[in-house]
Amino acid sequence: MNPALNNFNLKELKGRDARLFQEWKELDALCSKRRAEAANPLKPSLSYIIRRKNATGLPTEFEIWYRCKCIVGVEDTEPPRKPIFGYLHKMSIVLPNNYPSADGNPVFTFISDVWHPNIRYSGSFKGHVCLTIKEMGVMASIKDLVLRVERYLKYQMYHAQNTYPYPEDQAVAEWVREEGEPNGWVKFPQDMPEEPKPQPKPAPETPEGAEPKKKISLSI
């Protein structure tokens, strides 16, 4: 658990601050659980950084790090274009001043490339994540939305058909329909690259022609 959480008492917080604290606490618990489950605690499958706080000291902007296999682009060739995979993906979450309200939805934006029909791949809104939050309501928690995005990255959830709620990126959606799905490329195992094992340092060699140092015994 983040020790900074101990600086706040939910019973003393009201309105927006109470909601911000609750969201932070749930997200921290989720990431702490992933860290405890990770083979390498320094590289859990899910972690976060606080990028901005309000006057009370509660987070209003997070940076989420996902470590999983995800399509980050496609080969620059003639169709069918094979997917290119990446393993570390960074996303910003901004909670506006009027959060939580129907007009104050959190803004999820990837700051690294992600190739998914519900995430904008290019253009002025590059990285924007479509989560249909309005339909989910203001009670949708940040933790649940973060987990929903994780399912996006793994292609366990996506909407590529040109029907409501419509893909966020039409070019990616077209690739999914016409190239990705027919070739089975949007179904991939979560095989992560192995980390290089530390190599033992070789024992220092005695220079050629040099005699090994003799032990000197002192008698008193």
C-alpha cells in the first residue's frame, strides 16, 4: 500500500475529495496485488504513478503502466499486414474539476502507441480511449475502467464493426475486420519476453608470467 494513503481519513473527506480518495485507494490495492503476484516485483503487470494532485493532496492525474503483450502497430507492407507487438504501454488518466458528474468523465489517453479499434492511433486525438463511460454512468470506478482497458490491450474486448458505439479509429477497425480477424492475428497468447539472466562475473585471471601473491603470516 502507498504510505501516503495513511495521511487521509475517509470519514473526514466530503464530496469530490471522498470520491478521489476512494478511487485512489482501490487503484492502489489493485496494483499492490499485481506487484505481490509478479515474478519480478519491480515489473508488475499493472502499476501507477501520480502525476498531479489537488489542493487537498489527492490525485487528479495518474499514469498507468501496463506490462502485457499488445499490438502496437502493423508492418508497412501490402495487405495483409502482420501485427507488431509491444510489451510496455503507458496511459494517462485525467480527472477533470467537475469529476464525478455526467459532464465530468475521466479522460483516458495512451502516451505510447496502441493498435486497437477503440483507441485512436493517430491524429489530433491520438491515444484517446473510447470507454462508453456515459452509458456506464458516473459510478464506474477508475479501477474497473483500468481493468477494462487491460482487456482492450489483450484483444479480449474490442468493437470493430461500423455500428454504435462505433470504433474510435476507423483505419484500425478496418484492419481488424479485413486482415486481423481473417488471419487470426487478434487472438494471441500472453507470452512475455524472458528477462536476461544476470551472468556471473568471471574470476580475475592472473596475468601471464605473473606469480600469484603469496600469503604473508605475521607472528607476534
